[in-house]
Amino acid sequence: MRRVSTDVFIVGAGGAGMYAAVAAAREGASALLADKSLISRGGATIMAQMTVAAAVGHEEPDHWTHHLADTIEAGHGLCNEPLSAILCEEGPIRIMEMDEWKVGWARENGRMTQVHAPGHGLKRCVYVDYLNTGPAVARTLRGEVAQGAGITRASGLAVIEILVRDGEAVGAVAIDVESGEKILVEAGAVILAAGGLTRLYKRNSASVNMAGEAYAMALRAGAELIDMEFVQFFPIGHLAPRLVGMDPIMWDPFRYKVGGRLLNGNFEEFIHNYGASDGGTYTARRDVASFAITREVEAGRGSPHGGVWLSFEHIPDDVMKDKFGPMIGRLAKNGIDLSKSAIEVSPIAHYHMGGVRVDDEMHTRVPGLFAAGEAVGGANGATRLSGNAISEAFVFGERAGRFAATHAIHAKGGRSRVAIDEASAIAALAEPRDQIKHGVKSGGGAAALMMELQALMWDKVGLFRTGEALAEALARIREMQRDDMARMAIPDDTPFNQALLDWYELRAGLLCAEAVTLSAINRTESRGAHQREDIPDALPAFERNQTIVLEDGELIAGWTEVPRISYTLEDKKAAVV
């Protein structure tokens, strides 16, 4: 087993992970940035084609407390308000820093261009261009990582387990994806920045490496999860006609930039029938729009492929070409002419509001273990406000890197780090092997079981839930964990052992699916992204956060009061630039 050492080990190299590495390095710490994909190429950030919410006040007077108020309203009473405040207050700082790094925020007359995204009371969201914000952000952070002194990059490294000694996170054990070599990482602090779990749903916008590994590693290390029942479904994911090489959630900026119309199968606007205003612009929150679309389809008023229509036929050609010129040609290659016909859209699993429970320094309850980005739960409550995802990656990534570096440097200077013996590190990898019966043929491998899990989560733990369906899902998930995984045949150690890597990924995915399902069963109400058809109302008694921990191999749920703060505009000077 190869042994490497670093001050800060960062698991996941999307926006949050890269920002964490940069922040750790400028505190004087060494940082090892690892991803099972390519550095900056995996995760959600590079796929984001839309906008970033921050109260920079370039388009109209704004203040971070206005952003906070909108975030809390979207969260349906469950936002960890101190975390939400950090997100909103430090968002503009990170946006301006990225501007100094030449990310290329769109500008007009020297000021950043901002747009009015769903759920915001003001024009607050910046962008690079309407379909290139994520790639531009990833490219910029990749450049900063490359220039950062003390940052080492490791692509193709699948982190399997966080190593905990004497109650403290002291490193991790990983597998080199290509060679199969086992790697022991000794670290003064570990940051989980490996994203969310939306790949566990059949219809999703996630990259292939977002099956909940960060959450599963956190649980097994002794950390708490929070708000796991809240999975956000993006309302207008592409459905038809066939779209090749383009993001399924690309229609959002089109819609709120020029006012695309959402129409049911009878070509009637319908959002206003579900308690929200729309009026030709994308102003309805994501949970409301997803609810309305699904209900229209269930009522028999859907489009031919089971969604609704999104139409731009009323928008003049010159306006479309001016706003989205390069994309018009790319759409034409897919046989799509927006001036002549509508396209079909429907909800798609997009983001997870829950995650690892942290304090305001991104520290979990396990000393030395931190989290960042979508891996963090609590800041968004029951529904994430549009545009907050990349802001969260920037802000929480920077804070995790900064405070993890402080922890690691203090540990290095104040006492000897806990030594990790190789035998125990190997045991962390070998333990699941002991459960696998080599050479015994099963009905399918881990990849096949993952597909079954995706269908199960979509059908029974999706946008609309019932107690009966959730109970059925939980029983099947536990059966998969107990029986199906133990029957799989896994080849002996070989280079690029994809079957083994799939097994580890499935193990993490099943644990996270169990956490989501158990949490959804326990929340016997409807709130935000958690909609129970059998209990349609929100209940005051459930204005609490739900926690999940792993004890002796069993998930244990609990409840905790929502952290609140008081804030007024008078507390701070107006953040108008």
C-alpha cells in the first residue's frame, strides 16, 4: 500500500473542492486534491450552465440580508439560518474574488449584468454567459489550483473510507482507478466535497460520480447527516425531442431571460392554477413548478412524452438570436427550431438540500472532518433558492479550506499526528471483500442493481411520496444491502477493477438511499421538496430538522430545533457596489 501525507486532504475536485484547496494553500497548508474523475472535470460545477446568486448590487440596490430573506423563504422554515447568512454575506466577496481571477462575469457599462431568477425579489444573479457559467468557473479555479503553492492534484483516485483514530479523522484509504493500487492518505484534516446523491434517481442531471459517496463516508466516520428527505427536482429538464451533447437543464436561462411559456398538453398556461404567478417569465419557485407540472400530467393534460410544453414561438427571431445566438445553431443540429415548435420538459432530480451537518466553520462533529459544497446540509432548508448552488460551492469551499488548514497546522505543531498502521488501513478496504462470495454468480452485478435502485427511488421516493410506497422502497433497499450485494461475484484484484469500484459505489448509494427513504417516512407532512400525497399539509410540529447517524450498522433518526438568527438591514452597511 502506497502511503502519502498532506496537511489537508480534499475529497472531490469540483468548485467547492478546488476553492477549498486554494484557501488551504494560502493559509500555508499543503493540500492534496483528489477526484475519482479528472480534477475540475467531475462533479456538478462544470455542468452548471446558469447563474450565480450574490447581492453584489450592480444591477439594482441590494444587500445580503435581502438575499438571506429570499433564501429563508424558499427553505420553508428549515434553513439553518447562521449557515444561510454566511452563504449570503460572503457570496459577494467570493464573486468579486473570482472576478479578480478573470472568470469573466458578463458586464454592461462596466458593471456586472444581473438577472431576476426564480424566488428572488431582485435582479441578483450573475453569469458568464447563459450556457457557460459552470465551465468558466471550473476553468478559473483549475488555473488557481495549478498556481497554488503546496497543492497536489490526484485524478482517478476513488476514496473509499475516512480513517478515524481516537475519535479523530486522520486520513483516508483510496484506490487508484486505473492501476488498482491501494493508497493510504495521512492528513491533518479531511474535507468531503464530493457532491450530492441525485444520480440515485433514474432521471437526473448529475454527473456519473454523484451517488452519495460523501454522505456515506461521513456516516461511517461518525458524522451526522441532516435534512436527507429533501431532494430538489428541477422542473423543466429536457424530455423531447432527442437532445445530444447538451445539458438537460439548459432551458432555465432561456426561460427567464426571454420569457418562455410553460403550457400543458392543451397548450394552456397553468402555473397560476397552483398558487404561483408566472405570467410569461420564470418567477415560480422550483418546487411549485415541479408540483404543477406533475399534477397536469397526472390529470391527463400532459404533452405526448409525459411532460409539458415549453414554447418560445412568441419570441421574435432577432431577440432569440441576440440573446442565444451560438446556441441556436447547436439546437438546429439536434433538429430543434424554437421559432417553429415547442419542446417537451418535465421534472428531473437535480440537487440535494440535505447532507453532512456542520458548524459555521464547516466542521462536522468528528474532529478533523469538514465538508463543503453540496455535501453540506442545512443552509437551503426544504427547497434551494435558484442560483445558490455555485455560491454555496464558493463560500463553503473557501471556509472549509481555511478552517481545515488551521486545524491541520495546529495539529502538526501542537502534537504528533495519530499514526495509521497499514494493516488497519487495508482492513478498511478488505472488510467489504469479506462479505463477497467470489465466483458465485448472481442475477447481475453492481451496475445492474444500481439501475434497479434508480428506478425504485424515482418511482417510490421521488417527487410525490406516500407512506406505503416509502415503506416498500425501504424494505427493498435493505434487502439489496443484506442479500443482493452479498451474492455478487467480484473479480480478484486486477488493474481497473470496475466491478469492485461499482460495488463500493453501490454500497454508498444504498446507504444514502436508505437515509433519504427513512427520513421521508419519518416526516409525516408535506414541506418544500418533500411532498406526501397521503399527508398534503405542512404541520407546525415538523418545523424541525431531522438528523441521521450510523450506530452499530443501523441508521438512527432524530430531531433538532432549527438554528435561527435575527437580522436587519441596520446591522450592516448596504452592500451596494
